[in-house]
Amino acid sequence: MPIVNTKSKPKSKKLAAVISRAKKSKSSKAHVAPWAGPCDPGNNGGITQSLLCKFLVDRERFRLLVVHGYKSAETFNHRLEYGQMWHLCEEQFAVLPDPSAVLLAGFFDPLTNYCRGLCKKHPTQQEQVQHWYNVCEVQFPLYVKYWAKHPDVKARNPLLQEEVFHVPYLLPSGRTVYLRGKFDSVDMIGKGKSAGIYLQENKSKGDIDEPQLKRQLQFDIQTGTYLVALQHELHHARWSDGSSDKQGKLKYPLAGIRYNVIRRPLSGGKGSIVQRKGNGKTTKPETNDEFYARLAGVIEEDPSSFFMRWKVEILPSDIERFKHEFLNPVLEQLCDWWDWITAAPDDPFRQSNHGIHFRMPYGVYSPLLDGGSTELDEYLASGSTLGLEQTTDLFPELKQ
């Protein structure tokens, strides 16, 4: 369905003059840093996992973002926006969890309104927005239908849905950092002694490597940080349903992660069909309705290739290891760095730097930064040296 009128009205000279004056007025105001730091409990403080990733990769580019607010002008990115579109559908379905709800008039209204906003924001990319809206509208009902009879869905008691968190986290130094984010879903799954609480993460991906994903989830920056935040929420929350005791405390353990992955169609591999153009003589061009109906048929033919879900058990020791080996050290560094930067925001490379601030050069490569794996992953996870050898010479190519 069309989500927006793609014909944009030209700006009048009077309107252009108003915009120009507004821009000049805005540029003359004193700049206020968009971030208040990791230990600030307010709306502009705390740290998300995405901000933490930027800090890990390059502190100078991180400074330009959090101190000056500089970032690239936004364009429509279908990989990111398809995930957001899907989250909106998941949020709507959480309110109306009956599978037939996706057939009700108005179910896709939040998605439609969001995409209309994208069209206004990216007027030259409206056709792309419309296209991915159509794909999402086709795929989501098939996803609901596929999982409707799954045992995990039947034995699922939703505790939190699309819930924003903003929790204090005490560091070994005594400083408190505020962890921020949004849980896709937190569910109690199972019954009796086998019941446990699972953090669900919904991801849309073009390419899926199941063994690698399952292995990495036990030490993943987003799931690890979210599990730490969820520990706090479960400890401090009071629950009124049957999952809690008389004091309102949950009776069941935090058991793990349920990783819900949606293969994004038309992104290579299975399902990457192309709209038929026709030859102008014996065959007609394929209409949009025909194309998206054909896409639905491809997904229905093999839904397990498009909808995957894994339960990964997480022990309390896994969360403690994540805190000890990553979260505590990097958050302590972040706090030290912020103290350094706020003392002289525009002079980060001053003489007493002592390595606290740096700019990442070009030419640095790590498969970890691309979501990949390394040859040492198995050793880090289990201590196994299978497939490894020990060297005593790191510079053989430099020998005379």
C-alpha cells in the first residue's frame, strides 16, 4: 500500500529565507555537549552498548560525537531501518499477541506512520522506504504464523516487552555508571522446576552463521550488557503475576538468551528474487502486487530459512566473567577518559595525556569489528589448544 505522497512541494522563496535565518540563529548559539557522561543519572547521561562500541574503536571520533555532537548526515539505511520496522511490528504484536491480530485493520498503523516519517526525512529515497515497508508487511504475518504453535511460544509468559531500562551499575572503584537500552522482550519459559527467565533479542540479518552466532552470544557486548541490566531489574522489581513469591520477588532464575533472527529477504541467497520486467511483447512487466505476492510464496515455501530462534543457556558465572573481563575494565577506562576530556574538551592530546586518548589510524583490521571470529575464540571459551601452536618468534620475517 502507498504510505506517502511521493510528490514534494517546492519551497517558496519566503520559506527558504526563514530557514536560512533559523540556521544562522542556531549556529550563533553556544554549543552544549549532547552527553553528560557515564555517571550522570539524567536523560543525557549513562552509556548504551552502541556508544560503548564507538568508545572502544576510536576515542577521538567518540569525543567529536559526545562533546561536539558531530555525526554524518543521515540517509536511509535499509539494513538498520528494516530492523526498526520489525521492532515496531513486534511491539504491536506484544499488545495483541493473538496470531490473527496481524490480519486486523490497523495492525500496521505504527509501521505506516513510522515509514511516512522516514519518507519526509529522506524525500529522495521514498521508493526505497516504500519497498522495505512492503517487504515487512509481507514477512511479518508469515513469521507470526510460523511460530504460533512452537512450544516456546505456548509456554511463554511475557514479563517485559520493548521495555526501556536505565539502571545504576556499581564499579569496583566505587563509581556508579548508568546502563541504558531497551529490552526487546523478557519472558518466563517453561513450567515448574524447569522454568527460567530468558532475555529475547530480535535481529534481522542478511547473512546468518548459526554456529558462530551461538558461540558468540556468551560474550557479546549487547547481550552481555543487557543481561547485567536485567539482573538488576529482576532483583529490584516487584511482580504481581504467578512468577513471583509473596514478596513479589521472582522465583525463577535468569536462564539465558533466546536469540530470534529474521533473515531479511532480497539480501542475497535464498529469497533474493528480482521483479520481472517483461519483454514488451509476449510477457508483461510484473506489477508490485504480483512481485510481493511471489516473495510471500518464496518465504512460505521454506520458512525455516527465514525465521530462526535459538536458546542459549547462560550461567551466573558467564555473566560474572563478562563483568570481570570486559564491562568493569572498559567502564573504568570510560570514566577516567571522561574526567580527562571534561577538564579540557578541545585539547584531548595535551602533554599529560599518558595514552588515555587516541585517534584510530586507517589500515587497522580485526574480524571482531566485523562481527567475525578469530583463531583464539575456542581457547578463550574452553581453554582448548586444538588447532593452535605456540611460537617463540613473533618476527620471523625480520631475520637477517
